Amino acid sequence: MIDIHCHILPNVDDGCSSIRETRKLLENAINEGVSDVLITPHFSRNDDFIKKSKELLDIFNDVKRECSDLNINLYLGNELMIDKDLDELLISHELLSLNDTNYVLVEFPFEDYKDEYDEYLYNLSISGYKVIIAHPERYKWVMDDYSYIDKWINADYYIQCNVTSLNVWKQRSLMHKMIERQNVHFIASDAHGENRPLSLIKGYEMIRNKFNENVANVLFEDNPRRLLNNEEIVNVDKCKRRLF
């Protein structure tokens, strides 16, 4: 399995606070069968998570050195809070795409969605970036109105859901609906530390049992691998959730 969204780079956002904690999460992930991890520290001016790419790369290289004996591949990107300047900051290499590909991971405030966000996303697209929407199943305004998902899919954006959302009834129900409609492309950990670990195996088994193994493989392995290689993302096959 491959994780494309986590906050385990130490002391840069609200994730891990030490390399020791980072290492422990990676060791546990390896034991669960995770082979590759894309680390995605927040960029969010509202939360004062504003470290730019050079500083993040320096810390990332320290982590790679400290964890070089572990059998896992590490990559770097950003989770980007929606912002009118994202396109310019990416083009100037002040912010990071995912593993230096054309893919970018974008999140939104939990409170509401503003009309101008459509323009900010469009600016990313015309600048050559492929937008991945982070954990929409967690936003109340998406739970209340599925048309946001339809709008993003029609704009050729991709959807990443959190594995922990499978443990919350309303979020799980929305994820199942999205998978049936072929509207989910990745499931990731969004790990933030030992209290929110980098764990995928239970989620993989839940999706395999609720749908089928092929769907689970696309969401946890195939599309994440395609992303890392800057290849085209695919939809899961049409499927219905099992009732048992």
C-alpha cells in the first residue's frame, strides 16, 4: 500500500513533533504493509503553517537520513489550504506539488465554501496542475450537498478520502456513495502523529469487504503509484456496496 497524505514531517505543522515519533509511525506502517509514503505538510496562512519548500526539503532530507535503514520509500509534497496565490507560489517553487509531479493536494476550510475558490482551482488547472481535493467527506457542506463532488468531478479534479472517515457513520456512508459513483481516486491516512497513526490496513480490508479487492487495490495502491510516477489516474470500476 501507498500513503499519499500524512503529516509526519517533524515540527512543521500540527503533525509529528520529533523524528523519533516520525520513525515510530513509519515502523508501524511497514509492519502493516506500507511500501511508500508521500509526506504532505500543511501550507495554510490562516494557521501560520507557512514554511516554504527549501526549509521543508532540508527537514525532509534529515528524516530520510535518520530513517535510511527502514525499508520504505519517502517522498515530499504539500497539503495546500485554498489560497488565491497557490498557482504563483507553485510556479515559483515556493510550494511543493506531490513528489514534483503535476498533481497538487488542496484542502478547504471546514466552515464553508466560497465562490472564489472555483477561480483559484481553475487557475491551478490552467497553470498545468492536476488538482486533488483532500478529504471532502469531512466537510459538512459536502455532506449536506453532493453537488460539490459533482462539480469537482466535472472539472476533472480528483478526490482523496481519509481512511479514518470509515470509522464515522455519516462520513463512511458518503464515502461508500462516492465510490459507487466512481468519485473517489485515493484513500490515505492523513496521519498526524501517534494519536492519528499512519495506518491503512484496516481501511483496505473494509473497502475490500464492502466492495471488492480490485476497488481496494486501485484506491490504496494503483492510483497512488500512478501519482508518484506522474501518470494518469483511473476510476474504480462500477460497483455496488455489499449489504453484509
